[in-house]
Amino acid sequence: MKTASDMGLPLVGVGLLYRQGYFTQYLNADGFQQERYPENDWYNMPVEIKTNKDGEPIKISVEMAGRMVAAQIWEVQVGRSSLYLLDTNIPENSQDLRNITAALYGGDKERRIQQEILLGIGGIRALRALGINPAVTHMNEGHSAFLGLERIRELMAEKQFTFDEAREALWPTNIFTTHTPVPAGNERFELALLEKYVGIWPQILGISWNDFLSLGRERPYDDHETFCMTVLALKLAAYANGVARLHGMVSRDMWRNLWPGLPLDEIPIGHVTNGVHPRTWVSSNMGELLSRYFGPNFDEAPTDLAIWNRIDRISDEELWRTHERRRERLVAFTRERVLEQYKRTGAADRHIRHAEDALSPYALTLCFARRFATYKRGNLLLRDPERLLRLVKDNDRPVQLIFAGKAHPHDMPGKALIREIVHFAEKHDVASRIVFIENYDMTVGKYLTSGGDVWLNTPRRPLEASGTSGMKAAMNGVLNCSVMDGWWDEAYTPEVGWAIGRGEEYEDTHLQDEIESKALYDLLEREIVPLFYQRGRDGLPREWIKMMKSCMREIGQSMSSHRMLMDYSNKFYLPALENYRHILKNDYKESKALAAYLSKLRQAWDSITISRIESSAKPVMQRGEILTVSALIELGPLTPDEIQVELYHGPVSNQSAVIKNARRSEMKAIGQEEHAYRYEVKIECDDTGFQGHTVRILPKHEALVHPYRTGFIKWA
Ligand SMILES: *Cc1c(COP(=O)(O)O)cnc(C)c1O
């Protein structure tokens, strides 16, 4: 939202106003996470209820399981952008409905479906009530995917369209971003719960219950499959992406069942790598320094990414002094926090003394702060206590560790990780060098991502879709040491940080922990610690500073949220907006034609047959020779230009018949022979080695954003 404001992008956000937010974390004397749910006081926060001209709150309502739920709308002004948050905590609703917006992640599946109906369906209604008419909608995670159904319902009512006509009209204006491969993030609902809550929707949309279910299923008519919100979003959006290059690949593989027969690299899920807002995450001290050297554009023209190339103008000494200042502030902040923690739990005086001299402002400081989900492996560094203690207890070249992060309230293994860290520090009497800060939030995050020296990240590849805290760190010159997962898989070079492993994936998680923890100790002992303590006569670690500069220069540009939003705009927002304008200008003519075409194609699909292929291929061909391939295709009721016929060709390995790095050449209809049409293409042989080719058929229609529609691909 901040980036949209900076860029003047006409974008609004929609979410829920959680009365209790997430939760406040504190640890008991045993290091076990406890949760508190303090209520937000909206009247002391920069949020405002939206009212009508009579000064009354604007309200919308949504049906849920036979009851009407009302919600009011709050606005958060984010610079020039607006974020609207729905709130069911109003007198019209009974107590259980008022609690729909009580807490993020607080409830059970029933609460989740209520929240998702409110967000998706209620979200669109809220925008309409505010007089905001979206051209394009961007579903961030499947949780908001019901919005696609509400938009279809509206258009059907407004234009008397069929479900298919409305769906095709909106498909080119929907964007979907998937944010995690972890199953809990890809919501699935049991059919009984779904029926209870959205059982009326098939009737509203004029489709059967089974057709409705097929929208949320990988195998459309498999009665054993639950209803998945990610699938719904993928089916309603013409544009879809993951949040890093690797995550795009993982997502294509994960959701390939939706496109049976389509090669993996063509599954229509791309990627836009996440980014962070530099002005939010660069510390005040570092920000002043950068402003001074980068000039006014650093603040005023944040899309001018090349400005980070000026980092070399800053002297080593000045950069290091600024960084050390941040480390001092982090140490002071941590001492204060730890002291509070000890006092609250009534710790012994011995402990309180620990807090007062916890950490050193001069020691190499490693930070690990993130959600304590088990796949992030917050305890990887503790695996070999002896090796860790040798690093921590080294008085000449000390290493200190700061941890922070919340476990999900129901995640007992996650909470066990936190306790393990606290116990480790106490048991080995290193509580002044290994510290856990309670209640990780943006304030804690800002101290850590700007005051540490190394940012640790140890997820089990490929479960970290992107990760963003390491980007915040990098922009402050804090060097990343991370498993090759998420964003780091594409950003890592030896000049900007360290890689744990080389991107391997393991079946045996125990073995993986063993190998990767060893790799991490090796990096620390052989590279990171020596580099940090390699000081010149002036006390500066010149080589380290050189890495800081490379890291800031590269990642400041590549992982800025302005780069991210420009990507979203160029790849998705602007094309989708263009689609919207075009569709409206022609009064939905093409969308209606597309719906009719797809219906006709569905009927005709099984009767399309590729009856013969003729190829001028010889066992050995020379480069530059022309290969002619033709195919006889029976079209049933279709005309020759209603399908896309392609020659699919490229290198194959001797062992498999799989064509790799395939190219596609369109085949043209050149004549009719009895019941069939002959399609032909000529290609020049321009590659060496073993080659293969085949013929395939895809849909073809001018209103298709892309031809990869579920179930429509046929191979010779
Ligand atoms: C940035 C941030 C996150 C997300 O960090 P990841 O690296 O993406 O896990 C979580 N919590 C807080 C408080 C943050 O500042």
C-alpha cells in the first residue's frame, strides 16, 4: 500500500479489522510461549469509520448460513492510498457473528469460512458502498477468492448474463497470487461446511451444485475432493503468480493437476518476487546516510532504483560507523527488553545481572527472527552444542545470537523450538550471549534487521515461498546467510552473502538437518567469523564492508517493493486494465463470444482427432534443411481457425521421449481432405543433436488471455 502511494497507482486494499490483531507473546519462567489477546483501541489509532452524508456508518451485509451478517467499514489512510477494513463488531450482529473479526488465525474452520465470505463477498460490496468500482481485482492468497463469485453474481444481475458469460468477462480482469506451498495456507473446506455457508450460491449463479464444486477442485468431478480456495482463485483468474522465481516453479508443479497434459513449464503460473519498502525498513541512521549520498531521489523518486549504484560513494569508514551505531542501539534495546522479561517472571538476581550486561556492542551479531514454524528450523544452529558454544564463548572473536519470533498459538512443536533455545542458553550459561526477545513485531524487526551483522535463514527448501525479512536486512547492509530457498535462491551471489548448501532437496529430513547444520557451522567458522574480525590498522573490516556495499547495491534495487509493484503493474495490472477497458468498450461482445466458443469447444472436444501426421524428417538431417510436417485433423463441428494447431519440437535425450526446451510453431490449415483438414508448417533445422517433434491442439479465440484452459489440450 505504501508503495502504491509512492507510485500514485490507483489501488485500494481490502481486509478485516481484527479487534485483537494476532496476539501478544510472552514467555513463562520455563521459556514456554504464552499468548495474550489485548484489544486494539481504534479510537487511538489512525483508522476512521466510513460514514454516509448523514454521518452514519456505511454498512454492508452478507448472508452466512441463513443469517445476515452486517459489517461497517474502516479506512486506514496509507499515504495517498486507502486500505478498507471490514468490522462485524457492531450491535446488529449477535455475539458469535461479532467475533468473526475478533482475531487473525484465532478460530476453527467455521470461523475461517465466515471470515473468507466476509472478505471476498463483503469486500466487493464494501467497495460498491463506498462508490469504488474496481476494474481489476487482485486476490492475495486464496482467502479472498470468493470475491470472484461476487463479481460474477453482480455482472449476471446487471447484464442478464449467464454464469459462463459473466465468468469469461471477468476472467481477464482477475489476478491471483499464491503465497505459500505449505498446506495450511491453501485452505480446503469440507463439503458439509461449504454447503452450510455457500449452499445458496449455485442457485444464485444458475449452476448445479456439482458445477459449483468443480470450481474448487483439481479433479472437477471427484466427489472425494474437498473445496480448495487456491483452486477457485486459479480458475477465476487469467493471471497467476508465485512470490519468487523458485516459488513460481514449485507452484507450477504443485497445481499441475489443474491442467492435465500441459507441460510443466507452460502451466500458467508465473512469478513476481516479493520486495520490501526501503523507506520503511532502512533505519533512520542508515537512511540519513543514504539520503546524503543518493540525493533527494532516494526519498522522492523511489522507482529510481539505479540510485543504489551510488553506494560506492560512501566511505568505508562512514558506512561502518553508521552500522556500528545500529548495533549499539540493538544491544541497548535488547538489554532493556530482556530486563523487562526477567523482572516480570521474577527471575533471580543472577539473571537480572545477565540482562544488564547481555550482549556486546562489538561482537559479531547473528539474528534469527521469523515465525516459529517448524519448517523454518529455528533450532538448526543448536544441533551441535559443542560447535556452537565454541563460537559463542570465544573471547577474542565472540559471536552472539539474538532470536525472536512467535509460534502459532496451536503449534506445540513451534513453541517447543522457542523453549529449546531458552533452555540451551541457560543450561550452558550463555544467556548473556544467546538471547530471545519476546513479541516479535515491526519494532523488534526494525532493530534486528538494521543492527545485526548476519541475518540467518534456515527453512526447509522449498517451503519458504519468498521470505522478506532478509531483504530488510540486506538494505541495511546486514549480510544474509541462508538456505537457497525463496528470494535468496535468485538473489544469492558470493559477493552479497552466504549460501547454506547449493539448493539440494532431501527426503530424509534428519539427514538434511545434519548436513545443513554442518554446512552452517563450516561457513561461520571458516568464512563469516574470520571475515568479520579481519581488521585493518584503522579497525575497519574492509572486506566485510565491501560485501555490505555489494549487498546494499544489488538487493536495494532488486528487492525493493517499487521493483515488485512495477512488475505487478507491467505483467498484470496494466494488461488486465486494458482487457477491462476493451471488454467494456465493446459492451462484452468478445466475452460473450468466448463463452459461446468455450461451450461449443467443450461439446466438440472429444470428436476432434488427429488422424495422421506426415513428416519429411529423415534419420539424419543437416542444419539449414527444411522440415515439413503436416497433420490431418478431423474437426467435428468446428472450423479450421477455431483451434490452435502447433508443432511442438526440440531436443530429446536418447533415453526418454521427452522434448526439452520445446519450441512451438503454429501450423496453418492448407486444405480440406474428405472429413479432415490438413494443417502444415515448415521449420528450419537450426539445432544439433537428437531432435523430436509432435503435434498438439489448443483452444484459439481472440478473447483468450492465454490458451491454457483446464482440460483443453490434445496431443498427437
Ligand atoms: C518482515 C516481517 C515478517 C516476515 O518475514 P519473513 O522473512 O518473510 O518471514 C514477519 N514478522 C515481522 C514482524 C516482520 O517485520
